[in-house]
Amino acid sequence: PGDEIGVGAISAENMAFEKFTLSNTENSEVGEFEGTISFASEYFAIYPYSGSSRIMMTDCVFNIPQVQKYVENSFSPDCAPMVAKAKYGETLKFYNLCGLLALQLKGTERVERITFLGKGANGKMMDISGTFGFSLSFTDIPTITSGYGAMGGAYKSTTLVCDEPVQLSESEATPFYFVLPPATFESFVVIINTADGKVMMQE
């Protein structure tokens, strides 16, 4: 309930972007989304809808939050965008734009937050969160790029925040999932903050 999809019309005359909202009031395997958009020969859609997603010239611009929320055995759903594209009358098939990194941690600590920084070639810090975009001319799966400075820019880190400290186990690993843009990391840095004020860093 409350799920939203952003739908964009692609045409020379019209580049509308509208919100479609799930009409279901309970959890269900099948849902119906309601909304209105003008006619176009082709459409794209992005899930979940965000007020920061928009059409800019010939690109769709969206946000990967700098702060992600810890979810037990899963990932922060508002951080993992999916996108689809289809001609009028065809079915929209959604593809993930990002990937997941799972950190499997053991120990006796209570974790409050974890910060991730990725390094590319020559140790250069890479864009991990912030404003990204893709060309609306994509066919199946778009290639996303960072930047779009006028729309807010990109950041070199993302932080996974726990609403309540997560108690680690010495015998069984606890997974912490980061949503990350597609990239090749030569190395990465993880900074863990615990409930008792400790800071641990590993590269």
C-alpha cells in the first residue's frame, strides 16, 4: 500500500512525467496502479516514484540517497530503482538499475551505522550516491551516469543507518545490504560505527 511508479511520456511534443499510485489497501501479489498521462508513442517508467525523479531534456534524472535505511535481511527499498520502457500498448518490463553489496559481519558489537566508499582505478574515489541519470533512448537496460550538477551532484559515500543498533553474533553472520550504482571497484573502504562509540575501518 502506498507504492508509487513514475511514468514518463516520450515524444517530440510531450515529455510529461506523472505519478501512478497503487490502489490496493492491503499487501497483495497483484496490484493496480492508478494515474493519468497524455498519449505518446512510447513510455518509460521508474520505480519507486520520487519527487527528485524528472525528465531533463532527453534524460531521466533520479536520486540514489546518500543515507540508506537498514532492513533486516533485505535492503532499503527506496534506494533501489527499477526502470522500464515500452511502446504504446506494450508491456512495461522493469529492470534493476543498481546492484547490492552484502557485508556479512560477525562479532559482539552493536552496529549503529556503516559507511561505504568505493575506489576505482588509481585509487580515485567514485560517485556512490546522489544524482544519476540515463538517456531515454535506451533499448533494454539503460546505462546510468552520475553528475548532473545542477540537479544536486553526486557524493563519494553512502551510509547505512540502523534505527536501532543491530547486535552481531559471534557464530552467525549478519548481512548488511548496500544499494550501489553499477561500477568496477578496485577497492573499497568500510567504516563501522558501534553503539558504544567505537569506529572500525577496513579497506
